[in-house]
Amino acid sequence: MRIRGRSTVLRALSVGVGIALVAGCGSAAGSGSESDSGPIVIGHTAGMTGFMSVFDEPVEQGMKMAIADINAAGGVLGRPLELITTNNESDPTKIQSAAQEAIEKGARFVVPSCDYDIGGPAARTANDQDTIAIGCAGGPLFGYDGTGPMTYNLHQSSPGEGSTMAQWAFTAGYQKPFVINDRGLEYSQVAGEYFTKRWQQMGGRIAGETTYQNGDQSAASQIAEIQRSGADLVVVASYPPGGATLIRQIRAAGITLPMVGTQGFDGTYWIDAVPDLSDFFIPVTASLYGDDPVAERNEFFRRVEQETGKPAASAFYPLSGYSTVQALARAIERAGSTDSAAVSAELDKFTDEDLLLGPTTFTATCHIPSFRPQLIVEYTAGKPAVVQSGLKLDDVPGGAPC
């Protein structure tokens, strides 16, 4: 099914849709033996507190918006969607129990935290019970091979992201990048490694490489290495908050070289740590600044601000939440069932599926859309804006991570 226009949705929302609460525990999630009349329950098992909240709360916001839109348009298979949330508190010891709790509360589909390290165990818990897990983790193991055949990822993956960063920099004419690889998460670590792999695959040479641990208070050794390297570009394979600290120290040391970072820096919620940051570039799936080439995305972010009273902090996470529900709704509708195997078979047929997040392709054994076109955003005096659109990745060294 396709989502109706916003004006239709808002008219329908004014009528209201009553959604019954699920009582008790449902039958086995993958069995297809549930009632055909109650709500279709999606479980968001996420870090609603702790360090993952900056990512998982916007995902939930997007999910709620999509559920409201779809329910206002009649639901899926004539049934409303319902969201339940279990909080893993960003605590690795609570991830699996939070996922299990969502399933026991009736979740037919599980949306884990938007990170492989925190979301991966939840996806495996779902897969172990023949339940689809669909999320937005950058780590390439969040997919068919790494967490199970019923895991789907809306992120293009960190190998794709690192390769995109390298391809953009190479095309832009940079010749001597210095790579700082943040070991804090698999996401940043792999993005940095694939920048180097793709750069070398294109025939370039790296001016130097070093590591960083998100949360380190001093970047003195990394700064010294950059200064010695003769680099013309600094690659910051990191993410806030530690990545913002790293960038601030590099600029404070008088290093004015252009920088390219990961999509983890998308948004302005971290920019106060580096006032007036300029010559900083990132690849993004979408822009929240009103200059996205897709008009529906600009409208989405206007709506976010209208409904919440403040602008979205980043683009990818709320869009990912919205598109996760979109993807499930379409697959369920086409399957004519909430049965896990039937819905999975429909997801596997997605070929440039027009989700709000962008064209998304899955196959029977590849559940990561590595080649989705990207935008390049540049920060100038602390203000981000799109400077390039339609950037299509040509290759990922070793092939897409599937």
C-alpha cells in the first residue's frame, strides 16, 4: 500500500482511530496463528534512556508518525497498527530481555536499537523466534548474515558509508587524506576501514592513519600525527559526542584542513561543541534543512517541528523510523498476512522501493541497501546545507556486505 497525502491524513486524523490494547501474551510470533481482528503490534526495543536515546528516540518519533498516517488511512489489512516500546536503557545486559519482553507483549515485528552493538542481540532474539527484526544499524553484521535471515536493515551500512566518503573525496580532488578511526563502535570502525579500502582501490594513497576512542578527553597524539602527515583532508570516522570533542580539539590546534565525517554527525544537536565549524562535509541519506531534493522529506521535517514544537535533531533516524513502518505495512499488505515467512518473502522483493528514506532494495540473501543515493552536506560557519545530491556509490571493496 502507499501512504496518502498529508492533507488526507490530517483530515482522517481529526476523526480519530480507536486502537484496542493487546492484553496478555500472544501466541508464538512466527506461527501466524494470531487473531485476524486485533491490532498488528510492532515492538520497538530501544535505548530510550542512556547514550542510545539520541538515536532511538527520533526513530520512535518517526514510527509513531507513520503509524498515525497508516491508521488514519485505514490501517493494514483493515487492522490498525499499534506500537509498544521496551527500554533496554542502552545497557548491553538488558538488550535481550527487553526484546523478549516486546515479543511476550504481542509484538509481531521487532525494531531494535539503531546500532549493531546494541541492536544486534535484540535482532538475534527475534530471529530465534522466527520474528522479523528491522532496523537501521550501520554495522554490516546487522543483516542476513550477521544476525539472521529475518533481519532487515534500512541503513546503507558502514562499508557503504565509508566507501561513499572516499569516492566523494577522490572525485573532489583530494589527494592525501589522513584517517582517524574511532574504535568506539563497529559502525565508526568499519566506516574508517572502508574509506581506506575504497581510497586505495581507486588508486589513492593515504597520508596517515590513527585510532581514537569515543570519549577520550585528549586528541593530542592524533593532532600531532595530522600535523606531521602533510595531509590535505582529515577523515573523521567517528560520531558525537566524542567525535565533536575530537573535531573541536583539531580546530583549536590551528588545523584548518577540510574534514569529512560519517552520517553519525548528521544534524546540529552537537554543533555547539564546535562553534562556527566550517569545511566539514558528511554524506547523508536526506536533509532536514528544507533543501532536500525530495519535497516529501522537506514536508516531513516541517511536520516534525509542528508536532513536537522543535526541529528534528537529525534526518536519518526519524526518517528511518517512518520508513521502517512503511516497509512493514507494504510487505504485510502484499503478503495478505502477518505471518513472518510471508512478510519476509515480500520484503525480499523490494527493488528500489520508494520509501520516504529513499529507494530501498533487498534480495533473498541481502538485507542491506548499500547503494542508495546520498547527499553531501557541508557545514559553513556552523550552518549545514546540501552541496551535492544524487551521489551514487560505484563499488564497495569486496562487494556489498551481504
